[in-house]
Amino acid sequence: MKKSFLLYAFILLVLMNIFTFMFYSKQVAFEQERYDKVTTKLKDSLKSVNNKLVDANYFSLEKNENAQNYFESADGSKIIQHQKLIPFVTERLLDLNANPKGNPYTGQDQIGTNKFIINKVKVLNHRWIIADFSDGNLWGEVLLKYFVNDDQSISFEVNQSLLYQK
């Protein structure tokens, strides 16, 4: 009786080990397959987002070689590097927000007690800037021309301004 009990217990342990081994090997394969699917999906999503970013930056001084070449002199040396120009132009435009009447390059006169200030700036190329402005209640966008003068100063000119309805 003791021998048969040990035999049955041994057979039961062997079967439990086989089933446990099969379960865990299938689970590992299942997890690996699920990991591969998620990784593939994430790579596709990343590629899609990257393509959208490239499309969004199509009109950008950083990506436009023709606009970058505008700032080269005849001997091929750069007069102004675009990596330094973009923050410089943005800073000069945002500095004008300190004006008591608001930023003069929003293309809008002060309405009410709040002044219009520029919030976001995007340098499109060697000549154009698009900017977002608001006074806290009203929002709008402005298209600006900018010029780099010989003395390395920046001058701006409002091309068109748009004020959105409330």
C-alpha cells in the first residue's frame, strides 16, 4: 500500500510538473507575441507622429535651406546663423510686450483696459513670422515681416492681423 501511494504521488508530481512546464512555456510565448505586437504598434505610432512633425515643420527656418542661405555672404561665410537668429528675433519681438500700450506689432490697438501682447512666435523663413497674441479676453494672430539690418538689429513690419470673435 505504501509503495502504490508513493507511485501514485510520484506520477501525480510528474504530471503536475509537465502541466506547469507547458503552462509557463505557452505563457512566455503568448507574452512575447503580445510584446511584439505592442512594439510594432508603438513603432508605427512613433513613425506617424514623426511624419506629422516633419510636415508641421515644413514651413520653418530650421528646415528651409533656401531661407538659411539668404543669410550667407557672397564669400560663403554665414553672416548670421539661423540657430542664433531664431531665438534672437523671438526675444526682440517678445521684448516689445513691455510697452504700456501693448506690443505694437500685433496690428491691433488696445481695446478696453488690457493690452495686446504676443504669446507665441514661429519664424517661418528668412522674411516671415507668424505670432499668436491676446489681451486675456480676445485672441488673434499676426503675420509679420522681419528684416535683419546691417547693424544686426531687427526691424518688424505688420503684414496682416486677425482678431478672433469671442
